[in-house]
Amino acid sequence: MAARTRRTKGFTLVEMLVVITIIGTLAAILLPAVQGAREAARSLQCRANLENLAAATDIYESAMTQYPGYQNTLGATRTKGSWTMALLPHLDAGPVFDALTDSDPNNDRYVYLEVLNCPSDVSQAEGNFPSLSYVANAGWAGNINASGGYSESDSIHDGIFVDRFDDATNTVDNRKPNLNKDTVGNNDGTQFTLLFSENLHEARQPTSLNNRANTWAAFEQPAYDVEKLGAPDALAPKRYTVFVWHGTANPFRVINGEKYNELARVDNSSTDAARPSAFHVGGVNVVFAASNSFFMRETIDYRVYQQLCTTNDKKSHIPGAAGLPPLSDADFQ
């Protein structure tokens, strides 16, 4: 009698194709959900960074009885520095601040700080590059003096961060009234006044230290730092670390305006680029003077955005501000 041979049963080609199809379908369903969850986590971390910046600003304001400027006189060396430098001691970066304001060229003063970078900001350079994702509310665009000198026109009614540097004497500017949290609270309200936002313009970082315009270290550095960060740029603390509002909107000036237009990443000399913008879908993360963070949708009415920037809209440069109604929760929808 011939011996029977036992055949091991396996998958047929059709069964294999069915299994592969099922796995592919499940992956197609799950992958967007996973990516969405990751982006949600990155956005939450971004908001936490903004809240940390607001907390540091509160500490500065309490100690100095006024908000920092977008330009400031810092340290014994009277260094001209942006708001980012002024807040370093309150962001657990005291040694970095000391290195920036001393006269030792050997100190490592230009470093990557996680709190100044949004996790979704894919174009940021890490390592030892002082990249920046966040910008401060400097109010009306007309306040940004194109010459780089002291801005006579900027008003504490238009925004929170004004020019606090006296170019003539390299000292703290005392020509403007102090602006503190109480003043804002007694006018438009700290919960309705923007403090910080994100900005895609700041995300356009160079790949080396040859050009330092778009960095948190934007200031007029000593001559021995030119080799590290390029030639001094008097406009750097003004144009590259703030966001502003204009009297009229255009497709570029609105929130996330021309977000995917390469011109938005090239023309970094225009204040049009100094607007809230981010890699997040549908809007940007912001934090108010009351330290409340919020995801602000890109469809928000531009007049509402203008009002959110001012500290006292009725005395600001907003056209027709005296007739504008007070903001309500519905304006944020």
C-alpha cells in the first residue's frame, strides 16, 4: 500500500492579497489619526511655551513696574536687545543672559532654547542656533521706524511692546509713559490684549550662523560677534521679533496670510510679514496679557484682531476705533 503524504496547508495567493489589503486599509485609517494626535501634542507644547513666556513677562513687569520693550537697554554693558533677551533671566536662562551682556567674546552666548521654539516649527535649526518661533505684540505697524532709530511715534495704546531703547545715550528710554499690567487691565483688559503669538517669518532660519536676522538674539552685537552672527542689523530687534497690525488688511497681513506663498518666506524686510502665522492647521496659538492661551482661528475678523492688539483701542491708531463695540466671547468664534 502506498504511503499517504500529508500536505501542510498554507495561505493561497488570494488569501494573502486579502490580508495585505486589510492591513493597508487599517494603516490608511489609523495613520492620519496618529499624525493628528502628534500634532495636537505639539500644539499643546507650543501653548505651554507661550504660557511660560507670559509668566516670565509677568515676573519682569512686577520687578520693573512696566513691560519690556521690543528694544531694551540690558546689563552693565548697555546692550541693545529685544524682548527675548530681556526675559532670559526669567526663563531659566540666566547664564545665557550674563554671557550676552558681558564683554567676554569667548562666552557661548548663542544657543538653542526649547521654550522659544514651537515643536511644529519644522524649519527651525537646532543645536547651537538661537532660532525663534514666537513674536511679541508691538502694536501699530506705523510705529516701526524704518530707519532703525528711536521710534517717536509708537504709542502705549497701540500695543504692549514699544521702543524702550534710547539710541542717543544707550540707556533705558524714559520718554514714553510706563505701561504695566494694571494700565492694560483698566482699559481693554488683560484677557483681551494679545501678548505673544507664533510667526512663520521667524521660522525662516538660515542653516548657519552667517545671517542672524531671524533669531531671538537679534540685537546690535559687539564687533567680535560679527564673525558668528553676521553684520549688525539695527532693524533686527524691531522687524524680526514682533507682530503688528495695520490700518487695513490685505491677503498677506491677515493671520496665516499667504502662508504657502514662498514670497512670505523671502521678503523679510516688510512689516507685512510681521503677522501671526504658524504651521498649525487653521490658525495660530497665542497668549494674552492675563496669561490665558488660545488657538486663534485664521478666519477671525481683522477688526477684531486689531482690537486684540491694542491696550486702549479708543486712543489707538485704529480707524474709527471710538465707534467700535467692546469685544465679546462671540468675536473669537
